[in-house]
Amino acid sequence: MVVTVAEAAALLRVSENTIRNAIRAGQLPALRVGIGKKGGAYRILQEDLEAFVARCKERIVTVAAPLPPVLPPLTAFRHVDVSRWLAANGPNQTPTKTSNAH
């Protein structure tokens, strides 16, 4: 069976340009039929389309990078010494924004 670029794009749920780019890059074999302004239309054999999908699946598995290691939780503002503020205000107080306007 032979499919058009539009049909291949619909089957794979991608744009027609994606299919054309794969053809131009040599990743997806295609036939040119007709003699239109741009050299004819592409036709893709179903077997070639299925092989292309299989290669894409393999590439997804082999290209997928391992997940980065889980970072330890950050202790925000370790460098800030709040002991004087706690001593003056108590642990149940919330700091208020101070204004620098004079």
C-alpha cells in the first residue's frame, strides 16, 4: 500500500512538514510521482513508514538520558543568623518589612 504525505502525517499525528523533513533528511524513504512544479509529489510505502516508526521507537529508548540524581533538600538562607532576631522577638513573631525611607 502507498500513502501520501498527508496520510502519513495523519497516521503519525505530526505535521506534513515533519514528514517532508524526514524524507529530505533520508530518514524516511519515499517515491516521487508526477512532474509538478517542485518535481512531483511524494508517496511512501507502508512498509517504509512502519520501519521509520520502529527506528524512531528504538531511538527514543536509546537516546533517553538517565534521570539526574535527586538533590538533597535545600536549606534556604543557611548563611543568615536569625538568633538575635529570635532572641528579641520570640519564635512566634513574624518578621515585618522595614522601610529604608528617611
